[in-house]
Amino acid sequence: MSASPQTLPSPSAEERAHSEALIGHIRDELDRAGGWISFERYMELALYAPGLGYYSAGARKLGPAGDFVTAPESSALFSRCVANQCAEILKVLGTADLLELGAGSGVMAQDLLLELEAQGQLPEHYFILEVSADLRDRQRATFQERAPHLLERVRWLDELPVEFTGVILANEVLDALPVQRFRIRGDQVHALGVAWELGQFESSEIQAPAELEHAVRALETSLDERLPNGYVSEINLRMTPFIAGIAAALKRGVILFVDYGLPRAQYYRSERNQGTLLCHYRHRFHDDPFINVGLQDIGAWVDFTHVAEAAVAAGLGVAGFTTQAHFLIGNGIERFLMPRDDDNLVPQVQLARQAMLLTLPGEMGERFKVIGLTRNYDVPLAGFGIRDLAASL
């Protein structure tokens, strides 16, 4: 549910102490930088500062006891449908592997491999690239508890592999890439950064550095219009090198990104003039990134046009773009609603409710999108067979 900062649950004393340690760490960097850092750098420290950032520390983030629930955590139906798409690709590729970027609790990896096992399409290996040591431990524990016989196929990586053949998966990864924030001031572009004022972090703006100004002007050229005075939004200057790095690792196969976001023309509409920044804390979301530092997730919606442009620049093809609902329907979610001998007898009504959560427009179905990128792979993908929105990118 949406919440104002005043109505959020209070952190425990231990959590407050952890947050204060991270605040001190960020303030030290602010002092070294002369009192101002970019929002991108603030977001990077808040999420990834070693041992202190939201994704680097040990607090539980996913599931009912955490701050948010992802689609794989909501229902195994999601992972089964993704597995169906992977099985189709693996049949074409022959000997191939799977690689998941940021595997969270490991639930998607486990459910996906169980479904591939049921279909007789297990990959040679399931690689997981995970920056959090805490999450690696939880991922391993997930397999040991629910699918120990598949653990031998799982390998954890510290960096992208070389000449990878197979499927690369990333669910809710792009939204966690640190972003630059900007404001239009008349005919100028200003950078929204962070300063320390009156005992707390505050948004503070300066004239945009050349790189950010150039990126915003290029954005306006792409939109074929100037953004209005006072307009605030985000732009991800890390997207192009991030996609290029993944593309360089892929020799042959498919990349599937699932995330909340929009094509550029919808993302930067004039009425969306305060940006898309979203913070999650204890299953409530709000737009203040300066509270509960290190205790809450910070993300921004994904400009999927930017993803497609970066992919093409890196030599990849765009196989399709669609809503999560249409991707799951294209991969046969309805057949996974039928009982199966090896199921854990999830009640039919519960499965139907889970399917609705994953596919309804008011839930995850339309807000989340899926984009498929390819290298040396030209077979149509089932997930984009129902409705392909690539023309909107």
C-alpha cells in the first residue's frame, strides 16, 4: 500500500543503529566531496555500500517478513511460465546453461529448475550472479530445504561468464540500477543531488554536469519535444554499459528482463512530472529516499526504450516486448492451473488467485513488462506470441 513517511512502521533499535552507521558512511563521502553528491551516488551507497547498504547487509528483504514481494515469491506459477520459455530456448540451443542475475531468495531458481526437470529440459548448469553474501546463503538454503537434488547444478559467480550460451534471466534487477535525477529550470538542466541539512539528507540541485545535460538533451531529441519548466525525472546513465557488459558475455542465446517500467514516450509524459522513484519498506511504498537509509529499497521505473537502444548498440536483437500478463499467457499459465501428480496440492482457488495477481492490469500484470534480447538466435519466443509491443519502444 502507498504510505506517507509519517505512517511507516518504526524501525527497531538495532535497525536504527544500522541506519545511523550507513548515514555516517554517506556523510563522510559528502564531506570529502565538498558537501554535495549526485543522487546516483547516494542511491548506490544506500543500496550497495559494503556491509551497510540495503542489498549488502543481512536484513530480510523479500517475502511476507521483508519489504516487498516479487512475482516468483508470490507464486510458483510465474517461475513455471518462465521455465516453459526457457525449455523452448534450450531445445533449440541444445547444450546450454541458465544464468540468473540477482536471484533474491532463490525461489525462482528452485521453482524454475523443478519445472524444467518435470519437462525433461534441465540445463547443464544454473549460474547465479549475486553480489550479496547473505542472499547467497539464503539461496543455498532454499535449495537444501526444497530441492537438494538440484543443488549440484547451481553455481554462484562473482562476475559474468565468458562466451555464455543459454538464457540470462533478470527479474527486478534493472530498477535497482542507480539513477541520476534532474530538474528542468527554464532552458537549463539541473542535477538533483544530496546534501546534509539540519540533521538530515536533503535534495539539493546544481547546474547539471556535461554528461547529464547531454543525456537529457538527447532524451528530448528522442521525444521530439522539450521537457517543461519544473519537470523532474530520472535517467539511467548506467544502463548502456550494463547492457553492453551482459551482451559481451553472451555468445548465443536469449536475455529476459522482467521489471516495472514503460516505453520512453509514456515514461516521460508531461504529467509524470515528479519522476518514478519508488521506495519499499515493510510492504508499504512511498517516494522519500532519505528516510530509513539502508533499511528500505530504492528503485526507479525502467525506460524500456533505453534498454532496447542499449541492446541494439551492443549488437543484440530485440525479440519482443510485452506485459507480464501477456508473457505468462503466451507461456501457458492456464495449463499450470491444472493439478499435476508432482504438485504440492495447492488448492485450485489459491492457484486462481495467484494467477490473477500475476496477470490482472490492476496488479502485476500490466505494470511489469518483459523484454527479450537475443544473439545468434532467431526463433520466435512464445512469451511474445500473444501480444508484442516492441513497436511502442
